[in-house]
Amino acid sequence: MEKLFNIDLSKISSASSQEALDRKKNLELFLKTGLPNKRDENWKFSDLNFIISKNFKQITNNDDLKFDKKFKLIKEFEHNYIILVNGIIKSFDIKYEEKGKLKVETLKSLENFSKPNNNLYYLNKALSLGGFYLEVQKDYKCKKPIIIYNYFTSNLDNKIINNSNQIKLNENTELTLIEYNIGEKSKFLKNTFETINIGKDSSFKSIILQKSKSSGYFYKNITGSQAYNSSYQNFILSSGLKFNKIEINMDLEKENSNCYILSGLSLGKKEHQEIKTQINHLAPNCKSYQKIKNVLESDSTGVYQGKIFVKDMAQKTDAYQLSKALILDDQAEFNAKPELEIYADDVKCSHGSTSGSIDENAIHYLMTRGIELQEAKKLLINGFISEIFENIPEEKLKVFLEKSIMEQINGI
């Protein structure tokens, strides 16, 4: 593992000698076991050690924040923004919101983050250079979405980026946050840990979107908690990455909270993406809904591991999960592992998984209407994925997301 990772901690400026020692200790803990592999049940479908070792000869830590290209801000709808360059805040503009109602600042590390069951946490603690902290003050509903322009420079070949983020919604607040990944053609590894705390009577929509194809290898761990009558919706649209694994662990801690995880991915040649979720129903009268859709072409691999945990006191739980895969090539692979762990007796819980090829009758119908074969396939794929936008009420945002999905399907 030390041969694969050539890490130089002297590149990192530590605030104190104690921080430097902590980084050294965490790096040693990571190197002792290394990257997760298929022997770990959580990584049985995405052997990260094999994937990274196959695609990287040596990985070094990044210390160069050269902002080497200007990019255009999205014009389709009004929004606030935070610009991250290689995971670190470069600038932000919250111009559509009332002054003092949102707090944005750099976050160095997640001090109180409960350690997940994988070594990437230690790697993040050792090498994290920063991230963002975002807080919405009590009784404030954001007027416009915030876009995180997540920009990656062109000099990241064989580098690793580690960052940590924290999002906090206080009582009676609303926020829509869009993570918009913009990258050059560098081949790099990104390791992110994020916490989300959603207060009483608050609503948080999170959208993860990839602008174009990327040679990046991404891992993101999201851990969150929800208070009374809170709502969390996560839309994952991150097509176009060589490797991407998103782990979501949400605790529905108080009554009447609800959690929605919706994903539509279009995967192409040698692309591998996994979504792994655990929704913990810890209080009565809570609802969770998960729908994961994958379109798989060429030799791509899609994975969904979803677990619903229901505590004994969490009566009247309503939990649903479904994964669907549209497989367009014999070489493509889809793996699904749905799980239910239920200790309450008055619940409504269900899960399902389906996979199959494109509907030939539908193709024939469209072709009889004068639509060419390739265009007919694209229309059906778009229809298969775009169903997940039903929960987005903002029309301009919905149109933008649907356009982005079509561009991903067309390989733009």
C-alpha cells in the first residue's frame, strides 16, 4: 500500500504540532489496512483496492490549487453559489438571500464525525485540506438554490483530494443545494466525508450532478440526522465518472420525518458507480422512499446496496425501496442487494429490484412514427430516468436537470 500511496505530509500546513501528529497517526492507521476490498461486505461489488491499483501506478497528495480555467456560471435559473477548487473554497456569493441568514465558511475537518466502517475515513483525516461549512439560521427559507461549483483543475493526474463538508439546517428552514461537478481530463481520486443535520420542520433538497465526462474516481460518505417533521430529498445524477461510490447513512430520529433518495444514472464504457444507503427509522410515523434507476451500456457496472433499519419503537414506519436497471449490452453488469431489518410489528416496508433490456415493442412503435432507431432509444432512456424529477417543483430547475440528463445520455 505504501508503494501505491506516496504521501508527503510536509506539503500540508498544519495549524499546530498536535494537528501534524494527528495527521501522521491517521495516515499510519490507513496504511496499516489500506483501501477497502471485496473481503469487506460493504465493498463486495466495488473492490476499491483492485480498481485503484489497476488504474494508478502511484498516488500522491495534492498541494497545488492552481485555478487554471474559467468556467461559465449556469444562466438557466437564478442561484447563489460557492466555488470549490479541488475541494477547497475559492469564493462564494449568497446574493439572493437576506444578510446574516446563511453562514458559509471553510471547514478543515469533521471533528465530531462518527467513524464509519472503512479506512477511507483515516485517509481523509490525514490529508483533508478543507471543505465548506454551510448553516441556515432558524426560521429562514432560502429564496434561491445554492450551487456548489465543484471544479477540478487539469494538473491532478495521479493525485488524491480529501475534503470534509458540514451542512446544518436549523429549525423551520428550507434549502436546495446543487453539487455541480466540473472537471478536466485528469485521472485523480477524491475522498469526501459530509455530515448533514436537518432541524425540526425543515426541508433540504440535495442534487448531485456531473457536467461532463470525467476520468475521476470519487468516493463520498454522507451521514445525517433528521429532527421532528423534517424532510430530506437527495437526487443523484452523477453520470460520466469512471468510478463513483456514494454512501448515505440517515437517522430519522424524531416523528414525522421523511427521507427520499432518488437516482438516475446513465453509465458507459468502463464506468462503475455504486449507491449504498442505510435509512435508520428510529422514531414512529416516519417515511422513507428510495428509487434507483440505472441505464447500463458497454461494459459498465452499476451497484445498489440499500438497507432499511426499523427500531422496535418505530411503529407506523412506511419504507419503500426499488432499484431498476435498463441493460443495453451483454457485457454490462448490475448488482442489487436490498435489505430489511425490522424490529417493530406495525410497519409497511417493501423492496424490489428489476433489470432487463429495452422494450422492443416501444422501439418499433416509435420507429413507425418516423423516429430513427438511435433517437428512439434515447427517448426511451430519457423517459426511464426522468421520472425521478417528479418531486422537483421548481420548473426552471427541472428543465435544466432534464437537459443535463439528455446531454449525459448523448455522451456530451
